[in-house]
Amino acid sequence: MKKIDVYTHIFPPRYFDKMLEVMPEHADIGKRVRGVPMLWDLDERFRVLDEFGGDYVQVLSITAPPLELIAGSEVTPELARIANDEMCALVEKHPDRFVGFTAALPLNNPEATLAEIERAVGQLGANGVQLFTNVNGKALDAPELVPVFEAMARHDLPIWVHPIRPAHFPDYLGEDKSKYEIWWTFGWPYETSAMMARLVFGGYFDRWPNLKIITHHMGGMVPYFEGRVGPGWDQLGARTSDEDLGEVSQTLKKRSLDDFRRFYAGTAVFGSAAATRCGLDFFGEDHVLFASDAPFDPQQGRQYIHDTIRVLDELDVPEAVRAKIYEGNARRLLRLR
């Protein structure tokens, strides 16, 4: 079977150069990326891919920072076009390595965002689009972002959602920044979980029953907190006195727990067998996809890819389930040939 890695990151050269041109003050980004050659050096990427054999292929996506953190609304449309053109060219030139890509969007420019969705999906053949868990601090259920969900439901293609939270987001209200990289370790899973809750209780799956959203890192905190998400949120409003939240649950067509299970989840949990089993138990065999988050590990992606494959190969599941996670779900969801 093929191993289709649905979440691997890249910085195509022209995009990377343009990014540094428009945000030269963010030298730390340039330093970090130059320390991860697989992001921008195709020869290094191919060397890594070769180590996993011809059955391992990737779906490409741009990595953080989000476009709206890089530049203003007058520049991000160009950044998105460059990123998507380059990823499309890589898929066309190396179909035995890259089977698809998820389009970058200029989310601080709503009109350009919708235009880029139509161009990327309709002309370039993008397999979906990527959002981050917030847009310059604004939640994804903001009214101006509704057309993005409408468009992707119409195209019947998935939305990848990548967590984002900066270091200046404090751990406690009395502080001005996060300590010990808590903003990343625990902040990013929280961002993913909060985003999921906002869409569930906002009735997004009721409005668009075929909406497909792929969460990074196995759905953040949600599978582990099934008890709180289920029986806990069945009592929505019991802990709130200044508004009647009980009415929210009554407006949903299904139990909120059932809507949380409608998300899809990538297996990028950095080699944790327990987290993988927990996520698979929660989302089910039809909603879990092989994802490694390469290349952000000390071995240029090798460790994340190797550890994720090892965990999936050792899962005590029928081969038919393993085949769904590695290949079948991605082919169906991304409409791959």
C-alpha cells in the first residue's frame, strides 16, 4: 500500500525569498528555516524520501507563519499565488514524490481569499486549503470567514487547520509572555481544540453537512478529554450564570460529541503510540489520516516519519484499517487518482 503523508511542510524557494523580502525584521524565521534544509532544499527532501521507499509520498503545505502575519492585505495575495504556483509545479514535476498540495490563502484579504480558492482548486488542482486556528487573533467562526467554509463545502474538498499561537501569548493574565515554550507545547493543542469547539457550537456541520476539516496533531486535546467533551458539554450552561448557553445545545441537530467526531485527524503526534490509539478510538478508522509533520525534528523529518510509521505498523488493528489510515482515507477525502 502507499503511505500518503497528508501533512508535510515546505517553503518553495521563490516563496521563501519573497517572505524574507517583505518581513526582514523577522530574522529568527529565516534562521530557523535555514536550519531545516528539507523545507527549501529539494535534494535534501528527496534524500529523506528515498530512505522510506517508493511507497512513501507527500502532500505539501506551507508552514508557519501564516501569510497574514507576514504581510498586510495588499501583499498576501501575491504570497499566496507564489506559494500555490510553486507547490502545483512540484506536484506536476514530481508526481511520484508529491501527490497533492493544500493551498495557502491570504486570509486578511477576504475578496482575494475567495478568488485564490477558485484559482487554486479550479486551475491548479489543489486538494484543499489550509487555515490556521486564528487569523491575527480572530476566531475562525468570524462572520467574514463564513464564505471560506461555504466555498470548500461547495467544492467538497477538505480544509486543513494548523495551530498557531505566538510566544507573546501569556500563560497567565498577569504576565506579558509565555514561559518555557508553553505557548507551543500546550498552547497549540488548546488552539486546535478551541477552534473545533467554536465550529461545533456554531452549527457549522449543520449548515454544511459535507464539510471536511482535517485537524493537525490528532485533534489536539479533544480525544483525551472525551469525558469533558461528551458528558461534560452535555451540561452546557450549567456552569454559566450570565447567559443562557443551554439554548445552544438545543439548536444543534446532533449531540455536540457526535459533531466533534465529524472532524478528521492527522497522526502527527511525534511517535506517541498512546495518543495515536486515543485519537483512533475517538475519531474512528474512516476519519484518521497518516501525517508526520515533517521536517520539524532534529533529523530533518526522518524521525517524525519513521516514528509515525513505526507506531502505525505496530497498531493492533486489521490490515484493512491500517490501509485506510495510510492511503484509503486520503484518496477518498482529497480525491486523489
